[in-house]
Amino acid sequence: PNHGKSEFLDQIMVDLSVMHNWRFGIFSPENYPIQLHFSKIAAKLLGESFNSVEDFQVVQAMDYYRDNFVHIVPKEDNSVESIVEHATQLVKRYGINGLVIDAWNKLEHDYSSNETVYISKQLDVIINFAQKYGVHIFVVAHPTKMQRDKQTGAYMVPTIYDMAGSAHFYNKSHNGISVYRHFHEDGTSTPEVFVQKVKFKHWGRQGSLMLQY
């Protein structure tokens, strides 16, 4: 938690949009209100702090944002089925290439039955939508209680198997990434991105990379 998952995903969205003309549907209660999410994405589009940009730059970013990012804000139903239904309409109306669900715990879930079986079925709904419409789906999930290294006391890097609820987050995903921030004694921090699963080798490989804005 608070290690930069949403920030990293926002950067991926911006890069895919600018470099490859992708459009996105976004369900992201973690970033409400929408004006806040716009300011975060605009900063990445413009390459500088939102508070330091000129008014005309904000207008340019707003025009680009309006054309390429569409938010899903259900009035009542935040279930997986509802989000997928809204996303289907966005495919037909805007031709979205990507769908962001940030985060899994912000969806409405019915865990009255077996939780593992339930999550498996819900992930199948998402996967079937992705395959039917050729849309790449990013799902942000939080880990369970993080473990500490017995020697250093620092939190250990969570794996996809540590996702709260089910190992199916690992089993059924095509790619899995863990975002981890190293906190230093001087108050600074260094983000490290761990690619923990790559289903097909021509997509890339496992490993990690230090990143810094």
C-alpha cells in the first residue's frame, strides 16, 4: 500500500496513449474525484508538476484527456459485471484499447460462498471480455498483510501470490507486476518495479528495474 501502484499505472496509460494511440476506460475510485486524476495524468502528459504549468497547457492536456481517457463511474452497481458492461459500451462508442480497474477491493464483491471460487469466476468474466473485444485489462490488487524481513525488519517485496483473496490472481493473469518502494533513513525513497510473471516469452522477461521520477 502507498508504494506507487496507481502512479506507475498512470504512466503506463500515458505512454501507451501517446506512443501507440491507445484509448482507456478507467474505473479508479482510488483516484476520485476525477479532477484529481486528471491533474495526475496531465502532469505526466506535460512532463512537469501540475502546479507549475500554464493555463494554456492545462487546456491542451484537458483536450487530450477528454479524447483518450473515459471514466467509468457507476451510480449504483460497482460489480465486475457492471464494470465490464460499461466497458463494452466504451469499446463500441470510443474504441478503447485498455481498461483499468484500480483497485480490486473497490469493486462490490459477494464473498458469501467460497472466496477462491468466487474470485476465479470473476477473473474469468474479465478475461472473457478482454479476449472478445481485444482489450488489455489492468487490475490493481492490494497484497495481504505484508511480511517483514526477520533480519532487517524491512517489508519484503510482495508477490502476486500475496494478493488478498486468492492465488488465482497469479494463476489467471498473463503478466504480473509488483511495485515496491525502498524507504531510506534520510527520508528519501526509491521505487523498484518487479516483473514477476510473463506468460509468453516474446512479451518480455522477469526481472526488476529501479525507476525515479
